[in-house]
Amino acid sequence: MHRNRQTKILATLGPGTSTAGRIASLFDTGVDVFRFNFSHGTHADHRRRHRVVRALEEARERPIGILADLQGPKLRIGEFRNGAIQLSRGQTFVLDMKEQLGTSKRVQLPHPEIFEVMGEGSTLLLDDGRVRLKVIDCDGKSAKTEVLAGEGLSNHKGVNVPDVVLPLAALSEKDRKDLDFAISLGVDWLALSFVQRADDIAEARKLAGGKAQIMAKIEKPAAVECIEDILEIADGIMVARGDLGVETPVVGVPSLQKSLVRRARTAGKTVVVATQMLESMISSPFPTRAEVSDVATAVYDGADAVMLSAETAVGDFPVEAVETMNGVIEAAEGDSHYRAIMQADKAVPEPTAADAITAAARQVAETINAAAIVTYTTSGSTTLRAARERPAMPILCLTPKLETSRRLALAWGVHPVLTEDARDFGDMVERACRIAVQEGLAVPGQRLVITAGVPFGTPGATNVLRIAWVDG
């Protein structure tokens, strides 16, 4: 089986989608990769879901990717004497580290790291930006603030500090335990929250030990500012528009999304657009017109994947949400303007033999109207180069490594198939043609464009381009 689209769907599993039947329905409807959200659920919950996904993978005979999304450090205020307070614009409100219940005048902020970097004029956003405070004075242990916006505040609401780089690692103690557990399960991707600098990625990569790809969630202004460094070391990025829209002006999120997608595509890294894509479908069987347009915009931008969060984790209509997203992607990619947009925004090949071969493969395939581009890969780099070109036809990825096929399930246009590596040129052509027909990507009489590295099995050595006829 193969999808009639290039852009992938990443869907979150949760309490509403944990049974084998429901997970199978999501996959059959269009999910390519499943997200395990480690902000919720126990290790036992995630282990059960992992077991179900792997059993489904075996039953469907198709690689399925799994992404473990780590929670990251959570900055929160303490508790109030009556559970909540009312604020008024212009009033003074104090944040301190005293272990006392809060009042309408003050509340505990048990994070000395924030006080270390906060100064006069700093902005604090509480409760996802619903409450906005401006620091009037800070002595390193407490901060006097003025309420700029917001009327109500309750226990344990989150805190964002958008205009400073916090002296916090992206991995909390909980994250380290979750990371070790996720690696022991055998997940394919690790999504890292609270990324502020490239060093955050380096630490996670070291702990993962090459057993999973690392995806940086771009949700803080500091990460946007050093995006080139992050892209150099990460395997992919997630445009996490929820927190990004809290810590940066919300009107700038669309342009940031386009910029981040474009930069990731140029770097040849996987990019996912996430958060509130079909939010209304948590409780409605139908999306809003604006949501449909939002998903389509990400497709036109050339994102590798679009993500469903609460829509499939706890929503009332998870299968319908996937069906809707699948339909929106197919409609956008079927638009007569879609190919022109992809061509206009195509990445410039790097001055290497491998990039030259891959760029030529796309051009040849489109010139002869090939049914598919076939890539032989061990590490995945050959296939990712092909995906970076955003060709007009599907990319059939043939790999002898199961973990590579699962990771590439998230890549744009890639249809991964697990198979033995080619023994010689004759075997390379025969195997490519046979599998392309078996997978429904070609029929006898059509042509394929094949890229590979010789000697076969050499990671990253794309140096062969071959045109093959599919025999009857």
C-alpha cells in the first residue's frame, strides 16, 4: 500500500487512541508516524502503545515511525491561598521564592534560574500569555512587576520569559529518564522541547547514542535566532506554533513558519508543522475553513509532515481528523499551482557528486515522466537528498535497515520498503522494478530513475543514476 500524497501525517496517541483497533484505523486512514507525548501517560502506557504499533507494522508489512516527544523543563508558579486570584491592569504583583501560599499581591515562583537573568523591563507571560507582566524591579530573589494584561490567575500556571536565554538545559531529570526509556523501546525519533541553542541538541544526541533521530522543537525566540546552528546538528525541526505564538508576537508566526520550513528544506532536514492544525475537530466532526486553509498552507510551504495533537490523543473524532487532514493534503498537492510552487522554492544542490546525481535524477525523472525515483540507501542520506528535491513523483526507498525505513516514514514523498541490498547492477534494476510494481508505484511499460552508491551498501556514496524500463 502507498499513500496518494507526498506530505506525511504525524498523529499523537493518547487515552482516546490506545486500542489496537483504533490505532489500526488511524494508520489505515492515513497516519504515517505516531507521536508518543511524554508530557502525559506512564511508561507502561507508552510501552503498550509501542507494542501495538509494532504489531500493526508487521501485519501491514509497512514501516511505521514512532516519535517520542519529551516534555522539557516546566516553569510554573506556586499555589494560591484560595486556588485563584483576580488581577487588574496596572496593579503591582510580586513574584518570589517564598514557600507560602499566594495572594492577590504575590505568588511563589520556585525557579531561581529566572531571577538570575530577569531585569527591569523584562516581560513575563503566565498561563500561555493570558497574563502579561512587566518587571519593575528585581533583586535576584524576587521581582516586582506591573500587570499589563490579564484578569485571572490560578495554581501552577506556566511561565514564559520570551526576551532572555534561560540558564536551563533542555533536558530535565524526567526527560533523561524518559529518553532512556524511549531508546530502550526502540523509537525512531526524539523530539526535544525547550531548545534554546545548538548545545541542547548535542546533549540529547550523545544520550541517544545514534539509536534515534533528534528533532528540535522550535518554540522559543532564542532557538529562532540560532536556527542555522540548530539545523546543522539536528536531524529535523518541529515548528511548535503553540509556544512560539506565546513567546513571539502571534501575528509573526505565519512568516516564522514559512522561514523555518524554507531553511529546513534548504538544509535537507525533516520539518514538521505542528499545533492546533485541526483544533476544532477535538469536539466537532468537521473542521473550520480556516483550519483547512492552515493545513494546506503547510503543504504548499513544502513541509515534510503536518501533525495532529489533541485531535487524535483525546478528541472525539480522531479518525475523522486524520481523514480530513489526508483529504486536505491530497487536494493541495493536486492543485495545478502546487508543482510550480515546489519548483520555485527548490533548494540549491550542494557542490558534491551525490547532490549533483540526485538533482539530475529529479530532472531526468520529470523529463521522461518516470513513475518513481528509486533510491538504494543504508543510512538514509541518499533518500533524504532525493526528498530535498521535492520531485513530481514518489520516491521508492529501498533499504536493508529496518530502523532507516522507519525514520524515513516521516520524510516528504518517501515510500520506504525493507529489502536486501543490491548485489550488482542487474540485481539493482530487477529488484527496483519488481518492488515498484508490487507496491503499486509503477506498471509494466513505465520507466524508473534509480540512484545508488557503488560499491553497494556504502553509506552516503550516491554516485550512480540509471534509467530502467519496467518489463511486462
